[in-house]
Amino acid sequence: MLNNKEEEARQLSEVQASVDAQNAAIEANRIAMMEELRIRNWLEGQAILNAQIEQLENQGASAEQIAELREQGATQGFGTALQSASVLTSSLQRLQDEQDRQDLAEEQDLLEQLAEAQLQNNRDEQEQRIQERENQQAYEAYRQGEYVSVPILSEIACVEEPEEPRTWWQQIVDWFATGTDAAVDANQVRHVEFTPQNNGNYSVSAPDAPEGARLDYYNSNVLPNYDLPPGGNYAPSTINTRVATGLLDDAISGTSFAVAGVTSVVTNAIEYGSSAENLEEFSNQTIENQEFWVSTVVDTVLSVVIGLAAAAIVAGVLMFLGVTAPLWMTIVAVGLVSVFITSAVTSSGLPDTLDANGNMLIDDLQGQ
């Protein structure tokens, strides 16, 4: 009987020990779970606080404010720190909104100032254009010999004699100046001949050139402007094309500019200095005379332009008709067309208009 009670006591003790062990395991597991939850909550709180701090830094929070939030998170808990961060976020947002409103107001004010400045600049430019137009009209009236008042200078009265029409000898001088270049070129290539062949093509030669010097003649007088080596078996279209190209190239060559320039200087020296009684008067009327140089430049440019136009016309006629004319005759034709164009241009008054405008432009530049 005694043994049974002892056995029961032993079994009861074992059951109690097992229960205690299970309870201890349960408590340890609960404590572990609580610690894990606490750590997880701490990490989540730290992450949220760090995110808030990063946002505050982007909003312009100071280093002291950030340090204070970190101190609250470490000492008072993340709840307190997050609440403070929320208050600080709202405060910074209000400050940012106010700054944005100020910036917008300043930007609008700046735009209004720029618009007003642009409007004022437009008014000034318009007034300047009106003033320049009035000055130009006054100056043109002054050039025409009227009594005018020039605002930018002073009240002046001047009568200018109208320009006399160009005399017959001046027109002849113009024709001579225009035809000089063509005459020189035609004389240089006078020995070149295009001889027809049985097959309808042409050969190029210079039978009248001095024997033993024909190659030099070609190299110096023909080939620089016209790609027509002696001999060959040239089709008519080939000759016309190369002659046309040579005419255009020669019209704008340095030699053409030089001949036109020299001729213009000589003719204008005769025109402006013909009334001089001594060398000093001649110098005053030509070398030291602005109108002399303007006229010389205008005549030079017109001579080259007219020569180019005449060359284009003659070249176009040759290409259209397919006529193979002697080279010297073609150049003479260019000279005759140049004389005709020169006469027409002179009759139109274009040179005098360009002279007047050129002198007016120089006077305006000198007056600035």
C-alpha cells in the first residue's frame, strides 16, 4: 500500500515537472517573441524616422533640428520623435509655400519690368527711326538745293546747282572705257582659227602666229581663259561651251577689274579735273575729292557687271544658235553688246544715282 502511494507521488511529481518545463518553455518563447517584436518595432520606427528626416532635409531643415529629432528618437521614443517631425514638416511646408508665393510675385514683377523696358525700347527705336527718316528727308532736300532746317545740325540754307547732263564726249569716253577690255582681249586671240573638218568637227590652230612662238602664244594669250589647246577634233558644241565659259571667266577676272579700274580713274580724272588751271587745283578736284573716288568705284563696278552681262548674253546666243564664230569676233560682239548696255544704263541715270547715294552714305557715316 505504501509502495502505491509512493509511486503515485513520484508520477505526480514527474507530471508537475513536465508541466513546469512546458510552462517555462512557453514563457521563454513568449519573451523571445516579445523581444523580436520590440526589435522589429524599433527597426520600423527607426526607418520611418529616417525617412521623415530625409524628407525634412530636402525641405531645408537645419542640422540642429535634425539632431534634436534623432535625440528624441533615442531618449523619448520614436512616437515622440515622429510627432515632432510631423510638426516640423508642416512648419517647413508653410515656409516653403510662403517663399514660393514671394518668388512668384518677384517673377511677375520682373516680367512686368522687362515688358515695360521692351515697350520703352520699342518706343525709342520708333522715335529713332522717325528722327532718322526726318534727317534723311532734310538731307535729301539739302542735296537738292532747298532751304531746309536740319535738326541734328543747325539751321542752314544751301542751294546746290543741278547736275548737268553728260556731254557727248563723256558718253564716248564711257563707251571707250567699256570697249577697252574687249578690244584688248580680241587683239590677243586674233590669230586663233576654228577650221572645219570633213566630219563636221573643228580643229583649233593659229596659222598667222609667228613660227616657233605659237606654243608660247597659246600659253600666254589663249589657254589662260579658253580651254582650247591647238589641234584636236572639237565638236561645235564643245567649242561653243568652252568659249562661253571663257567669256564669263574673263569678264570677272583680275585683268577685267584692273582694266576697268585704270580706265575709270583716267576718265574720271578727265571729267573732274578738266577745269583745273594748275596741279594743286587738279589734285583738289580729283585725288582729294570724295565724289571723284565714289564715281571711279561706281564706274569700275558697273563696267565689270556690264561686261559680265554682255558675256552672258553673247554666250547664250552662241549656245542657242550653235554657231561657231571666230574667237576674236565673239569677243568683239561682247564689246559691242557692252557698249549698248552702257549707253542704256547711262541714259537711265543709274550711274548718277549710285554716285549720289554713295556720297550720301559716306557723308552720313562721317557725320556719325
